[in-house]
Amino acid sequence: PVLRGSVLGDSLTVLRSPQYVTFRDGQWPISGEKIPDLVALTMGFSIHEDLDWPGLAAGSLFQRPRANALIVVRGLDSLDFPKNISSYPLENPVPFTLDSVANTVHTLFADSTPVVLQLAPSEERLYMMGMANTVFEDLPVTLQQIRGRLSQDGSVLTSLPLVSLSRNNEADLLFLSEVQVLYDISALLQKHKHLAKDPAPDLYSLELAGLEEIVRRYGTDSPQFTDATRILTSALQKFADDVANVYSNNAVVEVVTVKTFEAPLTRKSRSILESKQISNTGNPYNLAYKYDYDYAVVFNIVLWLMIVLALSVIVVSYNLWNMDPGYDSIIYRMTNQKIRMD
């Protein structure tokens, strides 16, 4: 469940989470570099170092989310989401990626077909793995492709009230392009609801920088900024609703809002057709993880089986100790009869 909370400054907001993934109500700050560990824990994965953050309660051993979607919004420190959702202050807003989580999904579910999508439209940075290459094959990912999508019927240019935003301004178009990507991902997920039935969890990571360009072009006191934040807030809520609907409320959706990152992030672009495993410098020998996805199930089976066997041995031993050989045992009974006959 998602509990009530509000923060000022850069923030982490949980838009959706299943009932068995509990975010506590409070103002506990979390460091930007710990966001990947938080995402891994919500998906039931183990991490190398314990996350000393009380905002996330211990999860269920038998249920894990089928998907996690994280959206990073650059250009402002908070969005006007409803008051009945949980938000936490974000400190040390350094750039981060979910490569480690994607690598875990790839390692643990190499034989399955997970969906992994990492996309930053403004930087044309993309990585897809597994079924994502099929599901999002028609997704416009380059700025040129998205501009072409905006000119088609049913785009956000015709369906959303732009008000002060202009389709002729470069900053406005960049922002609207990212909103269009959100809508297109939602539409494609609605067409592929079978993804939720796959045993492998899915991972979505989006980084939106269009609002940052709006702030740079018009400022935070402009009507363009007001309209852009209104449109983006609505688009993110719709995206969260669609993801939760596709995965039958078994998905976690988080939004990180950061005014500016403390250091630039330099990454190589990845091909849309690339499916090679992400390099992991912390595991150069490609060793398997200690715990797999079924660890909790196997642990409980072994634990309770041992308890039942131990109780059985105790009960049998007690009955044997207190047994009357002349009354309860057929061996002694037969022997006594033979003695009498002799």
C-alpha cells in the first residue's frame, strides 16, 4: 500500500505499489545512488550492501511484483501529485542507472523472456532486452522518429490541451515528444497484457529531460512551465494506472524528480537490437548469484519439512519409550504364549 506523505525539494514518489510492498509514511531521505538498490529490493532481489532506509518495510516471501517502472524527471524538484501517495526527500542527487537491476534480471531469468526497457528520449539513449525488442519494435525512440509520430493522428498535439505551449518551438516539441513516448508505451503495454503472465519480472526505466528545457527556455514562473507540469503530471498518473492495469496491480511505479543532477552522466548509446549481457565490473568471472528467484519458496519447503520430521521423530520416540512390551508388542505377546505352552 502507498501511504500519505509530502516533501519539498528533490523527491522520490511512489505512484503505485502492490499491497504486499509497503512504503511507510515518513520523511526519511534516500540518496540518489541508493535508488537502484531500492528498486532491486522491491522486486525481491538481493543486494550487495544492506539498504539502511526505513521507508521500505519487509516484503512478502511468497509474492513479488511482476514489474517495476521508474521515471526520472529532470528540471523540477517536485510534481503536484495527489496527497494520498508517499514521497520521500532525495538527497545527493547524483546520476544513476538501473543497469545493475537489469543485469540481475538477465542473469536470473536468462531462460525466460523478461522485458527490460531503458530509455532517455532527449538523449536518444536506449537499451532493450528480451521481449522488449518485440513489444516495443514500433516505438519511436529517436527524436526524428518521435517528431514524425507527433505529426500523425492521435498524437498528443491533437489530444492534449497545449494552451501556452507551441508546436513551433523546439523546447516545447522536445517536452511533448517525451509525453508522446509515455502515451505510446502505455498503448503498447495495453496490447501485450500477456507480459504479466510470464514468470520473469519486467523492468522499465525512463529519463525525461524535456521539462528541463522548458525551464531553461521560459523559466519557472512562465505559463509554459505551468502548463507543462500539468500535462506531465497527468501523463505520469495515466502511465502508472496503465502499468498497474496491465500487471493486475502487481507492479511498482516510482517517479524521481530532480532539479539538476550534481554531475553529468556519460553513457554509451545502445542499439535497439542489442541483447548482449550488460557488463558487470563487480563480477568479472560471471559467477551465479547465491540466491535465485525461487529461494524463498525452496527455503520454506525445506524449513517446514524439517520441522515436521523432527516432530514425528519426537512423537515416535516418546511412544516407544512408554510402550508396555507385554501389552503393546506382538513379539513379546507371542513369546509369552509360547513359554506358557512349553
